[in-house]
Amino acid sequence: MNYLGHLFLSNNDTELMLSNLFGDFVKGKDLSQFRAKTQEGITLHRAIDNYIDTHPAVVELLHVLYPKLPKVSGIAVDLFFDHLLAKNWDKFHSESLETFLNAFYSSLNTENEEFTVEFKHMIYHMVKVNWISYYPRLEGLEKALNGVSSRISFSNELKNGLPVFLENQALIESTFEIFMKDAIVHFGISNSK
């Protein structure tokens, strides 16, 4: 899952949501330099990444997508699933996506000295552009695919991910439904419908 999935699986704990997103910016196993809530968020981020990477239905989907999206099929699935979560948000959460995002944005406190400059910069742009609000539309998915593709250090096919999504949409959607049902139980999400 990408940003929206990580936020959703933080169970409406806004401080945990921010620390969860920070998990993408932290390397290594020793988290002792971070305060408890930051450690919790980083650990949750890694647990979510591991859960999706090893989920049997997702692993099968990755095998299907790999020939057209070599080396980036996992990244593509993260973005596809965020698109589907945003598009079908009302099936999973009692609040609207707009209300959920506004609550998260209004709670943000990035003054934590533990957060890196790069992370603070990313959060600033996330809020300023509100790019997650574009996720429900195919244009938003395409923009996310292109944006992530351009930031990858090697030549990749992620920029061509939209046709792959459309070609495999039924399989991707059914895998997403299976994954979400399991993830909600696995992570004890109480804010889901």
C-alpha cells in the first residue's frame, strides 16, 4: 500500500499516521533513538509493507504483472491499491475521504526533530497539493505512476502502468478486495465499515 493505505491502517490515530508515513524514510533495525510513538509508526509501516509483500493473493498478482512491469510490479500494486482504496473509500471507512484527509492534515505537527528534512518536505507538498484527493480518478493514478517512476534511480516501466492496470483491472480489483478484508482483520482496524 502507498500513502493512503498506510494512513487507513493506522486506525484513525493521527499521530501514528504521521509516524507510519515517516517509516519510509528510516533505515536500519535500531529505532532506539526515536520516541515510542515514532517507533510504533515505523514498526507499523514495516509490518504493512511485509504483510502486502507476503500476502498469497498479492504474490499471485505480482507474478501476473511482473512481465509488463519488471522490477516495479510491487510498487505498481501499492499505487493500484491506493487508487482502489480511494475510489471505494466509502466501503471501508465511516468518514468521507475528504473529511478523513482534512482531519489528518489539520492534526499534523512536523516540528518533531526526529523527522528528516526530506520527510517534512514530502508532507508539506502532500498537504499543499492534496495529491491523495486525486487518487480516486484514473488521471490521479496515472500521475502517481509517472511521478514515482521519475524518482526511481533506474529505467523502469512504471510510467506505463495505467494500461497494465486497465488490462488487468478485474484481477487487481478482486485481489485488492481479498487483501483489504484480510488486512482489516490482521491490523485490527476498528474504523472500517
